[in-house]
Amino acid sequence: MRRQPFPPPYRHEHGPVKNANEVVKEQLTFGQKASDWIADKVGSWQFIISQSAILTIWAILNVTAWMQHWDPYPFILMNLVLSLQAAYTAPMIMMSQNRKADRDRIEAHIDYEVNLKAEIEIKAILENLEAQNIVIAELHRMVEELRNDKVSVASDANPDHS
């Protein structure tokens, strides 16, 4: 039997898989953390309900005159406060969304690296399986030859049973 060459043992020569959350978290600056915090708070039901309650109380207090009118109808001061709030929160929310897009790109790149590693490992497995298939086929052929030799030796030794 000729000796079949097996592929060399596979060596994992790649770095560990990275967690996208950890990669992004390491890169965050104070401003980025602040914009994420603001985007999380402003984009919540708690914020909407509390802001709605504040605006309702503001309007009721100014319409009913329970206190001094600091912002009479049509609530110009309230509009100014809401405009300022929108002017400052919108860019912060956009910064947070842009960073989420950056995070998605990092995650896609890490997924790509994982897929490349998996492809290399699958290729190594398939090469080993192919080598094993060749050896098994050769062993099967040898077993058949031995069976045929045994049958022919047995029939040569005992010609009466033919």
C-alpha cells in the first residue's frame, strides 16, 4: 500500500473573535457617551410622559392664573423653551445615530473576519476528510483483494468444492 499524504495538522493562527460592543465601548469619548445618554432619555416613554405633564401643568397654570402669568397664551416662552430643547437634542440624537451606524460597520467587519476564519477552518476540515476518504477507499480496495486472495487460495486448496 502506498502511503497517502495527510494534510498537516491545522493550527489556529488567527486572533480571537472580537466583541463589537467592547470595541465600540473602548473608543467612546465623554461627548459620545453624553449624546448616547441623551438620545436614550429623550427617546423614551418616560421622557415623553414627563414632558407632556410639565407642558400641561405649564399651560393650566398660565391659563387659569392660579399663579402670576409668566407666559400668557399663546405661550411664547414655552415655544422658545421647546425650540431650544429641539435645537440642542436633535444634533445629539444625530451624533448618537451616526455612531450607531459606525458600530454597525465595525460589527459587519468583525462578522466578515469571523466568516473568513470559518472558511479557512472548513477548508482544512474538508481537506482532512478528503484525505481520509482516499485512505478508506484504499483500505477497502485492499480488504477486497485480501478476500479475493483468500477465496482463490481456498478454492485452489480444495478443488472438490468448486
